[in-house]
Amino acid sequence: MAEYKWPDADKRTFIGKRISRIDGAQKVSGRAKYSMDINRPGMLFGKIVRSPHAHAKVKSIDTSAAEHMPGVKAVHIVSDVGTELYWAGASVVALAAVDEPTAEDAMRAVKVEYEVLPHLVIDTDVKNAGEYAKPANENIVGDPDKGFSEAEVTFEGNYGMAVITHCCLEPHGSVMEWDVENNVLAHLSTQAVSGSVAQIARPLEIPATNVRVQQDHIGGGFGSKFGPDEWDITAARLSKKAGGKPVKMFNERAAELMVAGARPSAYAHVKIGLKKDGAITAWESQSWASGGQGGGGSPPLPYVFVVPNQRKQHTALVNHIGSARAWRAPAHPQGCAITMAALEDAAAAIGMDPYDFFIKNIGLAGQRAPIYTDELKIAADLIGWKNNWHKRGDKTAGPIKRGLGLSIHTWGGLGHSSDCDLTIQPDGSVELKMGTQDLGTGTRTALNIIVADTLGLPMNAV
């Protein structure tokens, strides 16, 4: 592979310069086509009959009335008799019809009988979880007993964040077309165009070379669209049953909130040992989290601050909600919220300004401590922290209270190389082909800039 380096700074025309998004005009004018905007000739509309129960087993299914309705072109059983369903919204029967009203009428004509089973949904109290609680072994760092014995002040508190569900402006879904020659064209709302090819081919038992995934614009992903979903595969199966007609199937908003992916909850009882000058001597936490049948993630506690003496125990709750998915720094928001709220409360318990408290303990952040110190100082100066912060207990009249809070966070990722194809046309213009997607981060514009600067072309020639 040829080695490539950026042009020298004094020779760059576009790299590092302020450039307007090349797709901006399309988006603001409404001309940009998202996957949900795709309408193919002869297209059918797919709908899914979903379980209304948090935990149930399918006892019987009768699709005969739906199959004989005019305009219904295909019916597919997703979860057959005897299948155990683990959350409300789980797919049972899918169908495709000539228009949405017909598909909705057909949904109502499908008869499903369920055996309702015990379930757990609410996860705020680990003591109520019973058999659904899966505790891990206690994790000890340093000598927590010694750390607490050396503490001059001990603070305890309860913290938590509930499960929240993805709700992208463009819901999950696709337009799938499985033609008679065994080729699949997928207009998929996805964060992983190239990776979705194999994930579509595998369950359909066709060669990956028979699958083409196309996406021009995506209406949000945030970690929830890293591949095709079960309903996308189902849409392809409906297309095949309908003789190769395209099938458009996107989640309704209510279904999106049930099945499009959840960020796991996280709760914790936290105990902190302190010196009166604010130095943290020990941390103890009993935490729990849920995120569907996967049990939720374990939040990193304590977050950022590596307390030398720790005692931690985490319990995963297996509950009956839609499965967990990646969501913008998985597990980090939960760990951050719990830790930073507890540290703020600990500072308040000893009457200390949280800024001073954080600076006092910033050495516990390890090699990032100097960076955090600089960032905290800059932020404090910009907002006038010392002039505007006050101790808790706003005495002003009325229900609206004002105060300042403080938190630090961490997240990282490594860049990776990728390949693209460039075709230079006879007129000197260049066509760029790359299996990627633009999540709103300006991918199209960035690639255009790189190619134009590298080849010495104007951007409109790429």
C-alpha cells in the first residue's frame, strides 16, 4: 500500500480550513434521501404483530384470515408456537401488503394466544429481583477497612439512572428487495454499511457477494444501528415470499421505544471515607444494573478517580425489557453520574467547595491528572466559578433554585485505516467510492477535502 502523508501546511488548500458541508444544501432543502424516504416500484409495506407481554410463550397462531385478505402479499411467522418471548414488543408475525392501511388491517386479523410467564421489569430495588439477580464476586482493591478506619468523615448515599431507550429521528428499518436471482438490495438505516453485508447474507443463507447495502443519509444512530436487525431480515424474507417485490418496514414510534435498544440502568449505594481536608481514603459501593436478558453493564466505579482502597460488589439484573445496545460511551455516563454525584455530596458533607475538593483529589486520576487540572481551571475561570458557586441551601424565594455542579469524564477511541476506490474520469474529475456512512460528522465533506487537496483539484471536481 502506498504511503500517504498530508501536504505540508503551507501547501494545503482545504485541509484545516473552514469548509461548508457539501451535503448541507440537500439536507436543509429536503432533497436528501434517507432510507425511510426510499420508495421502490411495486413496493409493499411490512408490519409486525408484536407480543404485548413482558414474558410469555406463544401457545397458538392463526394467520389464515390475514393471508386471505385482498392486498396481503406475504405472511411470515417470526416466533412460532412454543417460542418463549422475553420482552413486550417481541416480533411474532410479520406481513406485507400493498399499502399501510391494508397491512394494519391484516395485523388485527392475526390471532395469537400467549401463556403469560413471571417477569421483572422495574429494577430500582435489587432486593425485589429474586432469581433475576446475578451477583458477582466482591472486588477489593487495597485495604478498604484500613481506609475507612483512617477516615475522619464517612459519607453514604444512594444514586442511580434508569434505563432509557434509543429514539432516533429516523426509526430503525429498511427497504429490502430479494429478487428471483437471489440478490438482495438493502436500503438500510445503519451505522455500518460495509459490515451489514455479511450480517444480512448469513441468516438468509446466500453469498455475501449477492448483497448490496445502500444508504445515502441516516437520521441518527448513536450506537443503536451497528447492523441489520431481526425485522430487516424478516423484511427480506417477506420480499422473497412476495416474488421479489421490495418491502418497506420501519418501526412505528411506539415499537421503536420498545425494541430499538436500551441503555442499561445503573444504581448504587455508595460509601466514601474522607479526611476533613477533603482527601479521599476509601470507596465502597454496592451497585446493580439491568439491560434486558443480557443483564446490563457494570458501570466503572469509582469513575476517573482511582481510589486506593475500594470494596465493590455489582449485581446484574436479568429483566424483561428490550435488549441493551451501545449508546454513546457504553457504561460511562452511568459510572460518571453515580461517582460525580457522590463526590459532590461528599464535598458538601464537609462544607468544601467541590472545585477545591476535586483539585485536592485529582492525583487519583493518574496520568490524566495534569490535563484535568488545566481543564478544571479553564472551565472555572470561564464561568466565574468562585464568584457564582455557593453552598447548598438556596434561600431565594420561589421554586427555581440556582447552583453550579462539577463533573469530569473520560472516553477515547483509536482511529483506523480504511480503503477507497478512486476513478479518474477523462475530464479530470474524480469519483470516490467508499463503504462508509455519514452520521452527521461530516464524513462526505472530509473525504472530499482529502481527495481534492491530495490531487490538487477543486472540491466540486470530486
